[in-house]
Amino acid sequence: MLRLVARRLLQLIPTLLGLSVLLFLWLNRLPGGPASAILGERATEAEVARINRALGLDEPVWVQYGRFIKRIFQLDLGTSTQTGQPVWEEFTLRFPATVELSVAAIAIAIVVGVPLGYFAARRRGSWLDVTAVSGSLLGICIPVFFLALLLKGLFAVNLGIFPSFGRLSTGIDATKVTGFAVLDGLLTGEFDASWDAVMHLVLPAVALASIPLAVIVRMTRASVLEVLGEDYVRTAESKGLDKRVVRARHVLRNALLPVITAVGLLTGSLLSGAVLTESVFSFGGIGQFIRTSIDARDYPVLVGFILFIALVYVLINLLVDVAYSLIDPRVRVH
Amino acid sequence: MNATPGLQKKADKIDRLAQLMERTETTSGAGLWREAFRRLRTSKTAIIGGVVIGVFVLVAIVGPWLAPYSPTAQDWRGEVFPNQGRFVGPRGENWFGLDHLGRDEFSRMLVGARQTLLVGVVSMLIGLVAGAVIGAVSGAAATLGGEPGKRLDTVIMRVTDIILALPSLLLAVSVAAVLGQSLTTVMIAVGVVQVPVFARLLRGSMLAQGSSDYVLAAKAVGIRKRRIVLTQIMPNSLSPVIVQATLSLATAIIEAAALSYLGLGNPDPAIPEWGVMLSQAQRFFDNAPMMSVYPAVGIIVTALGFTLLGEAMREALDPKLRG
């Protein structure tokens, strides 16, 4: 197990290095380069030259790249041009909101999606199956931000069941411990704050869950259908094993393997979706910050975010691989 | 009617037998594609998807001539006050009502279909062509290039994996940042996102073909490697790519709408496009939800059409499902 983790961590290095080269090249390709990003479009040539010298942009490219890498290792991602604060601090401040939202969304997707996909496969052709399949098709085809708007318009603005924006209501004075609003309330015993945070989480999480949910339903269904036709399932059934045992140990355990991989691969689209949902619900996480950074052309933030996301993505997929090998002994042997 | 039940049963049996025989007749000599097409014609999913796409393409072609009014003329400007929340809904003159600048929404939907189709098709083609070239090189190197080929394949795949790891939206934002804001940017940005998908798919498919008997036979006969790749492996590896191309049209249209929502869309207000229309209308969602619903439904239905057809094609081409 340790060897697997170590090997996967080593494989990370070339990936991240490659990404950093791409990002570095990208930064250099930006219209007018970093100088005009700092000075704005109306900078004179003398000013640009001065900034270029100050930033070391007149040095050879590989020297610049070396400095870029060094700064990344020191977690120095530059300062946001919008807020004037270090990018790293802006991220750590907003990270909990996005994690909370993403975890809630993926939890909804798994808790609803796996049973739905499983029963759709078991009762192939039934109304449940038809609903699950067409529902998941629709889930993929609805633009996330439109779904978010619809949910907000219907359940927040018109019906008033859920709050329409933010993470906590204004009247609630919650103590901040971890930054995760739901968890903080539980830790400090402020259950009203926790409940308020949960209510704020429902709509954005449902909107964000739409694509992962659709993918998980389809994956689970296809995978269960395949496993149900396998010889070992028939063998298990014909030797008189209890049906529940066959379903849990033979069908589900094997069918869930590709689903687990899919969950890992969904991280990227989840974070894309977070940018869209968070801005519809003014959720105050990284996603919303990225949205304003796009408007403001805040490149240090965008570069930092891309690096950050790549790291998160790779780490989550590492976790998925480990989880995979825990469930599937065949992987461990190889 | 006057046939006895026994005879009826017999007739049914013969009918079924004929069906079965007809089936073997067509499948025995027919290629993968002909067989797939035959299956497509009987698939409900494919028919629904095909009809939706057909209508969409038709509207994209003739829409501008069907539109009752100019999509850009603000003919009813004096009737719409977005700041006060006053909008005009559907009425006799304007079937879909007016947009926030007093333009006829129905005409804009009709004219906008063309631009939406264009964005979808061009971005898909960008992803397809670039991805296919990369995937073909990688796949050819891995199957026939020996040790150095395998190494080249690893390098190429690592690079595409990096791009695959990035959230598509951010990748698109990065491209848009370099190229500036325009319709071309949107198409390139959405296309770039698809490149690693197509590359991985074609390579994977070529690898699967590379170990098959006919490639081995071709190698044994001494056919040149380039020729094996171009005439043997490639044509047999294309079907998943074509399926993906259909599915990509759906994602491209949705992705373009998301880019518009993020303010990176086509800045030219003269050309209506559903994604841009949706992102403009969403600001007035609380007062005039229907203004968002029209373009949104357009996008969803079109995306559904492409997805349905793509799924049906995937099923039709799946050798596991062939009779």
C-alpha cells in the first residue's frame, strides 16, 4: 500500500512540472505580458520596460522559470490585483466554503446516484429505470448556472423555503473555528448556526450535484448491468447463496469500482461547476472569487487557482486509487 | 381474421424466421458501419435525437428568413424598462415577448440558432482535428514504434493528462485571456478543452486495434508501417471518435453558454447566440424568467438531441451488443 502511494506521489512530479511549464508559458503569452496586466492597457513603453526590469522579465526565460518555480515552492503565488492580499491567504480564507459545497454536492450525488443507478439496473425497463436514465440525460444537458438560477428563483425567491444567497443569515453570530460553517456550529454547540448553514447549502449543493449525479447514475447503472451478467454472479446464485449476500458482495462490490474512479475524475468538473454555482448564490468561496477574478483579469489569482486545482485533482485521484486498491484486492497484487 | 389460432401461430413463426434470416443476410457481408446504421434506424433514441438535430439545423439554415422582425432592431424600446422591472411577455405581435432592449425575442431565437450551431460545430472540429492528430501520432507510436515509440507515447499522454486534469472552464478562461474576447476565442477555448478527450480516445482505440490479428497479418506480410496505420488501424479506430464528436457538440454548446455567463462570450451584440442571450437574460431572471427560459430550453433541447444520437450511436457501434 505504502509503495503504491509512494509511486503515485512520484508520478505526480512530472505532471506538476509539466503543468508549471504550461502555466509559465501562458503567463508570458498574456497580451502585453505581466507588465501591462499590472499597469493597465495605457502604459507607456518606458514604464513597461521599468516594470519588466523590476520583475526580472529582461532575463533569460529559464532564469525566470526557475524563479517562478522557487516562488511556488515557497507558496508565494503573488498578490491579488483586486484585493492587494497574498493569493495564498485569499485561498485559505475561501477554501472551506468551496470544500463544504463540493463535499455536500458529491455526497448528494453518491447517496442518491448509487442506489438510483443500482435499482434502475435491477429493474431494467421499469418506470424507475426510464426516469433515472432520462433524468440523468437532462442533468448533463442543463447548463449548471441555469439550473442554479431556476432553483434560486423557485425555492428561494418565490417559495422562500431556502435562503437565496450567502453561507449564513445576517442575524446569526457564529463563532469561527475551522471556517466550515456547518462543522463550526456543531463544534461550538451553536446548533442554530449549523442549521442555518445547512439551509444555505441545500440549493447550491443540489445545483452543483446535477452533473456528478447524472454521471454516477449512468455509471452505476451500466456497471451493475454488466456485473449482473457475469458468470460469478450466476455461480453464486446457483450455489444457493443468500440473495442479499450476492448483491452486496458480488454485484455491488464489483459494480462500484468504475464508479469510484468516476468520482475522482469528477473533481475537475465539480470545481468548474463551483465557479458557476457559487457566483449565482454569492456563496463566498473560491469559485465566486474566481468569477470576479476573471472579470478583473486578476492573473496571479487565476494562475494560483489553476495550480491549486491541479494539485487537488491529482491528490484526490491518488486517494481514489488507494480506495480502489482497498476494495479491489486484484489491484493490490499487481 | 378467419385463420385458426394454430395457423396464426405458424405464420408468426415463419415471420420471425424470415426476420432472423434477413438479419443474418445483412450482417454477414455488411461492415460495422452498415450494421450500425441499420441498428440506428430502429433505435427510438436515435430517431428522437436525429429529429431534434434535424429541426435545429433547419432552423439554423432558414431561421434568418423565417424571423418576422430584425433580431437587432430595438423596435419596442419604449415599452421595456429593465431598471423598473417592466418587461413585455408573449403577445400577438411578439410570440416570445421582448428582450431587455425591446427586441423581438422570437426573431432572436430563430436567428440565434445559426450562431449556436456554428459555435458547437467549429469548437467540436477544433477539438476533433487537433485531438485526432495527437491521438493518432501517440497511438501509432505506441503500436508500431517499438521502444522509442512507447516513450513518445508516454510523453504525449502525460501532457494531455495535464490538460485533462484542468477544469474545462478554467482552461477556456486561460485561452480567452491570451486571445482576447471574441467569438473565435470562445470556439477555440471550448475546442481546446476537447483536445485531450479526442486524443485519449483515438489512442486507446488504436492500441486496441494494434494488437489485433489483421494488424499482425499486415505486419507479417511486410506492409509499410505508415500504411498499416493509415489504411488498417485508423479506419477501424474511428468509431468511438465519431460518437464522441456527436456528444461533444452537446458539451460545446453548453460550455459556450457557461463562458458567456462568465463574461467571456461573444461581445458583439449584433449577432444573437443562445448562450449569450441566456447570460444576458439571467440578470433579469427574477422579473422576467421567460426571457432566460427560451434560450435555455433551446440549448437544453439541442444538447439533448446530440446526446441522444451520440448515445444511440455508441450503442449501435458497440460490438458487444451486436447480434
